[in-house]
Amino acid sequence: MSTLKVYSAYQQERMAELPLQNEAELESALSTARQLADDRSKWLPAWERHAILTKAADLVEEHRNSLAQKAAKEGGKPLTDSLVEVNRAIEGIKLSAEAIKTLTSAPVPMGHTPASDHRIAHSSREPIGVVFAISAFNHPLNLVVHQVATAIAAGCPVIVKPASSTPLSCLAFRDILIDAGLPSEWCHVAICKAAVAEKFATDPRVNFLTFIGSANVGWALRSKLAAGTRCALEHGGVAPAIIEADANLDKVIPALTKGGFYHAGQVCVSVQRVYVQQSILYKVAELLKEAAKKLSVGDPLHKDTDVGPLISSTEVGRIHEWIEEAVEQGASLLCGGKILSETTYAPTILLSPNKKSKVSTEEIFGPVLCLYGYETLKEAIAESNSLEFAFQSSIFTQDIDQAMQAATQLDSTAVMINDHTAFRVDWMPFGGRKNSGLGLGGIQQTIHDMTEEKMIVINYAQ
């Protein structure tokens, strides 16, 4: 039997060995999900879904510490941040439960024309059908909550494929849902090879695909979806932050340090490109360098660790190659640029990389900040908008006119004013434009996408 070996991100110790599911097992799961979606007598009523998710939130809270330990160990995010992730997961489950109450009937006016006279109407929302979710490694619990708890809230049976490097948090959440009362056939965790997942994600029996991962894979999957299958794609960005000359550097430096090096930069909205007004460029560079040097890199389970490992040694090597390329092409290496171990990399700051280097044009997904000088805000906005990625961006300034100019002209789905690009709460719309994705996440938005509107019109006799 083929198996998936799961290793800890930092020490590369084996945590588990899971059987890989074959096509026959996935066929059984999809067939069952399709039958549940088609047989309306088996649909879970709203009150039951609400009770299941409410209980699930309580169980996640009860197991908060063990879930955080598991996520930190398999994914590499420092324990302090993993505890925050579990808190967010609890909030996300509660939001999913509460959102069920908004899936209610709404009146649609009639009688405004002769043709609509003697009629009353209302609209309601129904489950879209079978949901197939493909998740990512960097938030192994909370991303699954955003894809699976929302499907349950919408009333959809769901098949979820976690990242191969971090399946344990997903399996733990599925067990919690079952313990909370969800019938087991309503949620199946697919531990399988990518090719098997692709075959079933693009099957005509799937009604909705929710994908979190690389742009290349996401767009390729979308091109193979069956006619009528809806989808939401969340890819990455090359997030820009603009620092005006009047910015409060006491707030800027901690924000950029957190936004750039949080989870070793393995976040789709991590700060990557920092455009600094030329008059303060070298001051900002020096302050960021000193802040980066103070970060503790190492075991994510240690309470003092600020920056944990990359998800694999392959990623460590790739990031080092990109940095070496940038330096060869003219970037100044202010700090970092070193492989610290098989799985860790030093927080790195590059000054004035070539704007055609990989670090300037592609998502690094590592602990790297790139600094560039600019003369006018118009120039900084143009540079920020120059790529085919558009997710979240930010500007630091005390001038409301400058802030609003950037907010209206930056090509992104969210603009943070005096905050880093990686800010997020789970009830806000979240997603990328252009190559960064399709559709908006956020608990309420996802549940809306996983349901469809139905009109009922009554023609009554006079």
C-alpha cells in the first residue's frame, strides 16, 4: 500500500504515515457526496448545521493547545502564531454557524406591472451541491475551516484535500466535526496524489471547487472544470507597501517586520516590495535591517521563536538562488542571505533589486523584503501596479490626501492605511485580482458562493 509520510517542518522528524487513497476510494467518496446532494430528504436542516458548527467551535477551543502544537510542528509556524491561528479558526467556525441564519427567504416585490399582478414571490438560497476543496500548507487549520466549515454551513457535502505536507490538522478538524454530530459521509478527507485529486476535482459531479495554492495549478484546474462547475481560486501576491516621507517610523518598522517575516514570509499577502520615499530610504533600510537581525529563527515550538522553518529544504534552496540572482543583478544585501539549516533561512533585506529580478516580479514566499526608492507617490503607485499580481497593498502616511490617493489608485482588493499588507480578519472579503485569484473569500462570501438563489412565485386567483 502506498503511503504519505508526514514530517515536522523544522526537525524533519516523522510525525505520521498515512495510507494514500486510490481512485476507487475517491470514487466512493464522490458518489456518496453526489447522492447526498441529490436526495433532498437527506439534507441537513439549518438548525442541525448550526448546532454541529457551534459544538465544533467549542471542541476546537477545548483542544486549542494540542491543535496549535500540531499545526506548528507540521507547518512550521511559530507556536505563538499557531495559537492565534486556532483562535481564528474558532472565530471562523462561529461565523459560519451564525451565517446560516442569513440564508433566509427574502420577499421580491410583485404587482408593479400588469404582468406581475396577482402574484407574490420570495427568494431563498439552496446548497450549490458537492464542494471539492484543495487547501494549502501555510495555515493548515484555518484555511480548512474557511473551506470546510463554510461548506457545512451552506449545506453542502464536501471532499477536502489538504496539502500533502500538512494533512494532520485537517484530519483533526474532520474528527472534531464528526464528534460534534456531523454524519461522517458529509465530509471526506482525501489523502491522495495530486493527479488523483485533479481527476475528481474536475469531475462533472462536483458543483464547486475551492482552491488555495499556486497560480499555475489554480488556473490549470479552472481550465479543466466541467461545464457548470463554479470555483474560487486564492493564489499569491507580490505585495507592495508604500512609505511616505511623513510616515510614523515607530509604527512602520514593527509593521513591516511582522508583515514581511511572519511565518517566514509564507503568506499570500506577505509584504514583499517596499517602496520608500527617497529622502528616508536609507534611514528605513537601516532600521529594518536592525529589526530583522533581532528576530529569533529556529524551532517553531520554542516560545521565543519569531521565524520558523520553510516548508521544505527545496524551498530554502530556491529562495537562496533567487537572492543570489538579485545580488548578481545589482541588489545590495543588507542582512540575511544565508541558509541557517536544512529548513531555515535568515530574514533577508535587499536594497534596490533590479526590477526584472525574480524577487521583484514573482512571489518569494520566504523571509525576504525588497526596498526601492521613489521620488513621487504617483511613481510608487505605478510601480506597485506594474505586475500581474494584485492582492493586498498598503501605504504609510500621516497625510489623508496621500492616503486616499493611494487607496483609490492602487490595483488591489484591499488597501491598508498605516498597516502591513498581511492584515486580515476572517469576516472581511479576501481574495486576489488578476493572476492572484478569482472570487472573494471570507466566511460570509464563501458561504454565499456555495449556495444558489431560488425564486418561488405564486400566482393567486382573484
